[in-house]
Amino acid sequence: MAKHLHPSVEKFKQFVKKHPKIIQEVRSGKKTWKEFYEDWYLFGEDDEMWESYKQEQSPAKQKEKGGSKWLEKISNILQNMDSDEVQKHLESVQQAIAAIQNIITQFQGPEKQHISAAKDEHPFSFRKD
């Protein structure tokens, strides 16, 4: 048999779902369900005493909201971007990386270049007994 609760009790249950810290208070023994129900019945849902029991937004939800704003900004930037201009910038970055690599190889000197090449040729050294 399904047990039908009084409409005010149903409303209180919905109120508790919106204010989950009430459940923590009851479980920790600080207050009883009866005390919370009486306060809710006397003061109503909109009283400022309930502000401390409201559920705070979890950090994941806050990040999700911030993340969606970030994604919107990125999509706006991508829509307004000129592909030819991006290609030119990528080519210049590629040339800069190649120049840096050349400078590094010049500073390493021919001995280190030869040693690193020899190591790459034979990664495993086996000896005959």
C-alpha cells in the first residue's frame, strides 16, 4: 500500500531537497526533523534563516559554467579568424623553430652530434663472450 503524506509534509520534503545541509544537521544530531519542520511551518521557505542550509554550487559546476564561457569565446575567435592569416603565422612560427634547432646543433658541436647519432644507431649493446 502506498502511504499518502499530508500536503504540507510533501512540501517540506521538496524544501529539504533544495536545502541538503538540513539533512546533515539532523544526522549529526544538532537538530531534529520535528524542529526543522516547525521552523519551516512557522517562518516559511523564504526566511533568511534558511540561507545557511542552501546547497552551495560544487566546484565542478562552477568550472563547467566558466568552461562554457571559455568555449564560447574560443568559438567566436575561430569564427572571426582568417585562414590565410593563420597559415602565414604558422609558417613564421615553423621557420623560427627551425632556426632555433639550427642554433642548438651549432652549439652542440660535431663531437656531440656524432655521439648522439651513434647512440641512436645501436640502442642495445651486446657483447660476445
